[in-house]
Amino acid sequence: MRLDAKIPEGPLQEKWRNYQLKSRLINPANKKKLNVIVVGSGLSGAGAAATLAELGYDVQCFCYQDSARRAHSVAAQGGINAAKNYQHDGDSVYRMFYDTLKGGDFRSREANTYRLAELSAPLIDHFTQQGVPFAREYGGVLVNRSFGGVQVQRTFYARGQTGQQLLLAAYSQLYKMIRAKKVSMYPRTEMLDLVLVDGKARGIIARNLATGEIQRYAADAVVLATGGYSRVFRLSTLAIGCNGSAIWKAHKRGALFAAPSFTQIHPTALPQSSEAQSKLTLMSESLRNDGRIWVPKSKGDTRKANDIPEEERDYYLERRYPSFGNLAPRDIASRAAKERIDAGHGVGRLKNAVYLDFKHAIERQGLQTIKDRYGNLFNMYKKITGVDAYKEPMQISPAAHFSMGGLWVDYELMTTIPGLYAVGECNFSDHGANRLGANSLLQASVDGYFILPNTINNYLAAELKSEGVTTAHPAFEAAEKGVKDHIDRLLSINGNQTVDHYHRELGKVMWQECAMSRNKAGLEKALSQIEEIKASFWKDVKVTGHDRQLNTELEKALRLADFIELGLLMCTDALQREESCGAHFREEYQTADGEAVRKDEAYSYVSAWEYAPEGFKLHKEPLEFEYVQPTVRSYK
């Protein structure tokens, strides 16, 4: 299979413009004849559905939550990047492009990454016009703050709830189109399979989560906007309902899955406190903008944080990475925390955390300034832990977070299945091996609002001449039968172990062998262990209730069956990439002082995997760097 990324011709700064000049158009009368399914209603999904409807397409939008307002985009608190250069600190579109490419350890396409930076500035104007209350200077100008991996201030924010405010703006645009009857909204509905007709994406099979009814939906194109898959680790910063099932079903139908092992560990989450915990709480990376991270210099120090004098504190990020300090990229900050914790310097009840201290920021800037910037985050921390972080340091720990991997897409955001698009976190597109902070809200919004509405026309213009497909087509009947058989098989096992038991077992294996650091022996062991978990799951899981009702145990079982297979692919991908790169840190490939060793001559490609029952098949998209030469990724 040849992977054609469809990169436009011309200089880097003109590629997107050249693409738009040559792309096909559809007149408004014909757009009304075309239907698009959008699965997901977060920033990328709501933005895509609202914009496509505004353009004139008939849109069906699906989400498993009871409201689009509950999409997980709400949890991205810290900010959204844009190359506006309001501070006149040397920022530019090119510098943002370079920071993003470098931050991803040179494992993403130049053209896609440059387009992300290029569209960032108009996106801020777009959200401002929608009423997003970005923080402003006294004179009314939008204010910026710094984020990890960069040396300029380009992050726009709304206190510590940026994702929530952006999602409310997108939600308002979506529901304007619903009221105008241009979008049909299906909440509490989960996609369980993709329907192909003549090799093209023509619809989905979905389950009504309230009634259990299996339903068919047809369209001329399908857009997946279903977010990331880090719940494969079980304990993560993601909401419990977040899952990778939609993209996994598409993968099993023929869409290649790219870079699955590139999953980000966030350095600023609340530490795990017990085995019974079901998720971890994210504390925004924006806190690292003013907070200082440290551990006691002495191992096993049991004193309270405020009783440890300055000379006995190790500000290890500032020591190891003086150019970036506490704003080192997430993968580097997470590994540095793990190294200190593993060396016996961890703090907290389980000795699995480090300190994030605002004492010096409060002394320098005043208590009110810190409250204005991060007040809701400090309130959340106190509500969960009972600790006033204005008076003593927070305790934080690394946690599974963002998925850089996802469905392989070309420059148009179309997968290897014609008519199937993937936008936002569920594609692999812009971040390479590591995502810089505050680029997730950016990518989701740009994909949904600006890119997809311009690229999908190229495909749909040709579909005007095709015969429409209805849900009566035999392909829908076959897909529906497959879904029902899959559900019946799960319900009929009636074993002795809960779904949560198997998810805990999978999560332990994935966190131990395929998280912050990996090695050959561990990955081979993990593949064997996951196969054992898979066999036991299909033999001894117990799913209570039945399918024609609200059944959260069945929902979890369906998602876990996909997570188990995805875990196998993630470990397979990590095993074949014999280098250290971004979030993928192979212990065999590091310098004497523990820094990553990338092998560009052998691994400068996107790994794109084809599903097959007998094993995954690797396809490679070579990465060509015309404008930036890959260098050693140093933040020292």
C-alpha cells in the first residue's frame, strides 16, 4: 500500500493557499443534497458539524454523552497557542512551526505542522468574535502566558478553564444549527461499527445507550472526532467514558492506524492514592508557568514541605534544563519526575509525587495575581486534597494523558478509507512523537473549523454523481448483524470476573511496560501478558444485565475489548521502533545522562499499521524535511 499524503506543491508558507486555490467547489444548491455524519461533539466535532451545516450540508452529529457540552475538550484547562506576537518577544508563524516540529521530535509532517501554526492567529480572532472571554490586560488587549517547550509567550487563556470556554462557544454554534434544523443531533448514542459500500465510508452502526437499540445511519461521508485513547492505561487524566472504539472499528475496516505508541504522559496530575481509584485528575500545565517543581535532596525525607529549607531542596528541572527550567516539554518533565521518584526522592503518602511550589511566585507577584491566574485550579486542588496550595506546595505526579497516535490521515485529513475523515486527537496528524502544551485545543479547533470544511469538498464533489446509499443496503444489514453477534457473545460468557478487573490488569501492564519508558524485554513480556488477558477476558468476563436497556457494564466491556487489541498494537509499534523519540523512550537508546537518542537514518517515518487477524502489517510514510533539518532535541 502506497501512502500518499497529498502535500500541495509550492513553498511551505504557500502550500495551504495553493491547496485552497485548486480545490473543488460545490454550489450551495448541491450541498443540500449531501449528508455528512460527524461522530463526536467536542471542539473538533462541534466545530466541524456547525461549520459544515453553515455551508449548507445536511449533518448528523453523534455523541455518547447526554449533551455536547460534556465532551472532554472541557478538560483542557491551560490555554490555546497562537502566533500573534502580542508581546513582541520574537514569535512568528515560522517559530511556532519550528517549536511544534522540534517538540514532536521531528516525527510529524512539515506541511501539516506549518498549517497548524499558520491558522492559529485567525482562530483566536474567530473565538474572540464568538465571545470567548480570554484574559486581557488592563487596557483591553488579550494577554498571553508561557507553556512548556517554548521560550516565548503565545498561549491565550481564560483563567484555568480555557477548554470549557472554547467548548461553550462551539456548543453555541452547533446548537444554532440544530435549532435551524441543519444538524440532527443524537446524544447518548455510541458508534459501534463503520459501514463501507464499494470501499467507501457510507455510514455507521450505533447503539442508543438509553434503550440499547441498534440503529443504522447512512451518509455520503463520515467524520470521526472521537478524541484520544489513553484510557487504555485505565488510570489517566481522561474522563472514564473516553475510549478508542470508533477509530478502532474504522481500523478493523481498513483505516491504517499511525504511531499508536506515541502516547503522552502529563507531568502535572494528582498522584494515585489507592488501587480502587478509577481516574486521575489533571492539574493544568499552566501552573508550571509560575510554580517551581522540586523534591527533597535527601531520600525518604518525611518532613513537611514547608519545614525543608531551600538549601535542601532539589529544583531538578531547573538544574537539568536551565534554558527551559520548569517549562521543559511534557515528556521530558514526566521522565525527570519518574527518575527522581524511582531514586527514592518521591513525596506524599505513597512516595509517588513531587512538589509544585508557588511560594516564590506569591512573594514576587502577590497573592491576588496568582489567584486571578489560577484561582479555580487552586480551589479544585483544595476540594480534592483538603490542602491550601497558596500556603504549602501541591503534590503532583505523571499520568497518561494525550494520544499523538491515531488514524493515519493525509493533508486533507482523510484516512486510507475514501470518504472517512478523522479530526482532532483521533488522528495522528500534527504533533509527531510529543505534543507541546496548549496545542491540543488548537489542533481540534483548526481541524474542525478551518481545515475539514475546506478539504471535504474535494471528495464530496465527485460523490454528487454517485447513487445515494440508504440503510437498506446489504452492507448495513451485515454490519448490524456483526455488531449484534459481538454483543451477544459478550453477554453469553457469564464468567466470574468483572470488566473492571480486566481493565486494571491491562492498565498495569501498559503502564509498566509501554508508558514513560520501554525496553525490548518488557514489551515482549507485555505482548504475552496482553494475549493472556485477552484469552481470559473472552473466557471468564461477566457482563451483567442485557442489551435492550441502559447497561454501563456492557458499554465498558465493548470498549475494553477494543482497548485490549489496541494495547497489542501499541506494544507492537513500540517494539519495532528501536530509538528513543519524544514520548517513546526506549531504555536501550539513551545518552549517559539519560537523554533520548533518536535514529533518523532508520526511523524517520510515520509507522502506519494495517489490521489483520493474523497480525498487524507495517506501512511506512517517509518523512522529508525540506525546511528544517532535524537536530538533537536539547532543552539544556
